[in-house]
Amino acid sequence: MNDVNKPEENLVQCDICLKEIPSSESKNAEASDYVAHFCGLDCYEQWMKKAEQSSAAD
Ligand SMILES: [Zn+2]
């Protein structure tokens, strides 16, 4: 009767390009205190590079 009722998808924001993506499609990476989300491998790799640089700086 009411199949218009579609479940609301949980959106997360890409840490690099800030695009909103369904959490089921996001890539996740665990940082020290939080979980980062990415829309795809490109953004994930960019984040990894940044993370390596900032941890090397200390
Ligand atoms: Zn992205």
C-alpha cells in the first residue's frame, strides 16, 4: 500500500571533497579518535598521504 516509504539512508560526508555519500558506499578509515569517510579511493589516498605527512612532522 505505501511502498513510497523508502528507508532514509545514512549520509556521511567525505573528509576530502566534502561530498555527501550514503554510508553504505563510503570508504572508511580509522583515525586516532574518529572514523573518516571517503567517497572513493581517490579521496582515501589523498587523506592517507596527508596523514602520513602530518604524523612525520612530529
Ligand atoms: Zn571525496
